[in-house]
Amino acid sequence: MKTKLLFLALLIAFAGCNSTPGSAKAGTQADTSSKVVAAPVPQPGGYSNIDNAKVQELLDKGVALIDIRREEEWKQTGVIKGSKPITFFDRTGRINPNFVPEFTAVTDPEKPVMLICRTGNRTVVASKAIAQQLGYKNVLNVTHGITGWLSEKRPVVKYQR
């Protein structure tokens, strides 16, 4: 399994998701009153894409949101309240060897799980791997990541270890 995940990591290593936005700040206020909640859009590979309105709806229902970015990214932008930070790729594009045990400890393969990164690129790879290799039935990729969340002025909280 680690070999397959490593292969996928190499595919995404140059996807441009390793930089972090410079203007995002923790504590941004939300104005989500006009958002329409779209249904998840199934993708090849066994996962679905979701928008931010759907993220909020599912968070309100207690669905797990896993933030797969790196610690320096969480510190820079903050995190979505209730999300669980678990790094998937390190700065060099290698998969965090602790990802699978940490992920499976806080999720259930039979329940939905959402994944978020900076822009949605890393989570495409992670979503496919989790669906195909770990057998999760309802993996949801946040399409525009934390940058999309912040661009809609949705709230984040300061990351604390």
C-alpha cells in the first residue's frame, strides 16, 4: 500500500499545491447566506467533489473534515473549526508514513469523510487513494481547498497543536 501511495505522491508533487497563500488570515468572518448547496459530483476514482456550502452542511451534521496540508500551512491560514489536521504529503511530496494510521483512527470506511488542502489538488490524489486503496465508500474532495473557503470569507480558527 505504501508503494502505491508513494507513486501517487510523485504524480502530485509538482501540482503546485505546495505553496501557501500570503494574504489569508485566521479569524475571517463568514457571509454564507446566499450560498446554494450543490450535490456531490462523482469523479472517476471513487470519490466526489463538493463545494464549500456542502462542506458547511456536512460539518453541521458531524461529518469528518480532514485537512491534509502541512503544519506551516495550518499556521498561516488557520483551519476550519472542527477539522482534523493530518498531513498527507510532506514538503518534498513524500507521503507522511503516519497518515494511514492517524486517518483510520478518526474515520470510518462506511461513513462520509471530507478532505481539504490548499487548492484541491492534493486532495484529488488523497481522495482516490483512500477510496481505492483503503476502501472508503464516501470520500469527498473540497474542490477549491482552503483558498476557496477563505475567498468566500468563511470562518477559520487559529491552528493550535
